[in-house]
Amino acid sequence: MEIQFGSLDDDVARFTLSGVTPAFANAFRRAMIAEVPTLAIEDVRIYDNTSALFDEMLTHRLGLIPIKTDLTTYSLKDKCSCEGQGCPSCSVTFTLSAEGPKTVISSDLIPQDPKAVPVFDNIPIVKLTKGQKLVLEAKAILNTGKEHAKWQPTIICGYKNQPVITISDICDACGMCVEECPREILTVKGKKVEVIEGKLSDCSMCRLCERACVATGIGEEPAIKISSEPDRFIFVVEGDGALPVKEIMQKAIHYIKEQSEELESQVREISGG
Ligand code: SF4
Ligand code: SF4
Ligand SMILES: [Zn+2]
């Protein structure tokens, strides 16, 4: 297995994963989405709400606010020493008190832990008109996207096979495929068509170029052919800011490794060693 990064920062990673099966690529994608824990608001105690939004709508909106998560500080509730009771090691409490006229935003949530703040401080929660009030206490806990989408650390997490474009000698450089390509990745150079350097990974494998080539009357087989590498995948992963993308990837790999070891030991146990 090999990972080659095209770009990597805290929010977005573009990389090629090679030497793996489609099943592994998909397991990696699913682990990043659903098995890496983050903090999200789960319980809300509303003391006063005279805003235009129902309590349920408000709590739903609060739950979707991404919160910066330090996985060295917090643990999952069911693995915490408090045995699920809720303590500062598995939950963080926010307080909010606001009176209109004003738009209540995410920075109005005051956290008990100054490190566990909303990722963005200007997410609108509700608009209060003059005299309207909102007073509440919200508790965020660590959980995974498997339980609810609000705990997913990624907003984009997908892959496609590495495209392969071959152009045979029967190409007469008519340029029809170049005009048809919606991603503008082909060009006519001399007496042949070719892929513009660095653009191959942009190919969506739509095969419009193949169809355009056949439509020129070249024969039943097009001069340009689109296929893909079965064990090479182009990934794009974008986080919601709760965790750096690199940490999401590391935790997902760690999860797959742990699960594989567990499966191996169970199989060994069943088969008597
Ligand atoms: S498959 Fe689609 S995107 Fe790729 S080169 Fe052909 S027309 Fe362009
Ligand atoms: S349409 Fe076919 S023949 Fe024309 S340039 Fe493209 S590959 Fe070559
Ligand atoms: Zn606890």
C-alpha cells in the first residue's frame, strides 16, 4: 500500500492510494466518515426560549455546529471511567444567554473547556427580535458518524479509480474528442491527440470522447479508449474542522488495523489456534 499526497493541509487532502483492493479503499473511506469520533452537542437544557424557533429546531441546529475536538483529552462515553454517567473526560458543557435584538451565533456558546470551541464563530443559530430571549445549557459528547451524521468529521470523503487514457495510431487528430471533453483535459499536438500534462486525474471517465471519436466515422472501435487502474484510487477528503484531515486519516487506519487484529484473533480462537 502506498499513499502519495497531491496536497495536504488541515482542511483538505488530495492523495492517491495504490496497491490496495477496491474493498480496502471503500473500508478506508467508510472508516474516515463513520468511525473517527468528534464532539457534537447531544443534550440541551432550555431554560428560556421566546425566539421564533421551536426548542427541537434549535437543538437540531446546535447539534450540527462542528466543535474543535482534542482526542487526547476526550474519550467515548462507554469507554470512559465514569461508565457513561458523563464527566469532563467524555463531555463538555456550553452555556448560552442572549437577548434580542440580535442574531445568536456560535461564538455566543461559552464552553467549559476553552479548547472545545465551535470551529467557526459566526454560524447563525437564531435571530432574536427585541425582547426575545434564549437561555440554555448544552452538553457535547464524543461519538462517531455511525451513530449520527453530526459526529462525522468529514464533509467530503470520496474516491475514484485512477483513469487511464490510451490513444491508438489510427487517431487522425481531427480534434472532435477535444471539443467534446467537458473537463478540457485533451489537446491536439502535432498529428495526435494527447492528455494535457497534470490533467489526467481530472478525467471523470464519462467516455464522451470515445463516443465523439466513433461519431467521426473512424469505425466501430474509437481511437481513444478510457479505462482505469483497478488498484489505484484518487481520494479527496475535506474535514469540517473538528479534526485535522491528517488525524482523520491516521485514526481511520488505526481503526481498520484494530478491527483486523480483532478478527484475526477471533478466527484463531474459533479454529483452535
Ligand atoms: S472520459 Fe470524459 S473527462 Fe475523460 S477524457 Fe473523455 S471526455 Fe474527457
Ligand atoms: S476524435 Fe478520435 S480520431 Fe479524432 S482526435 Fe480524438 S481520438 Fe483522434
Ligand atoms: Zn466520562
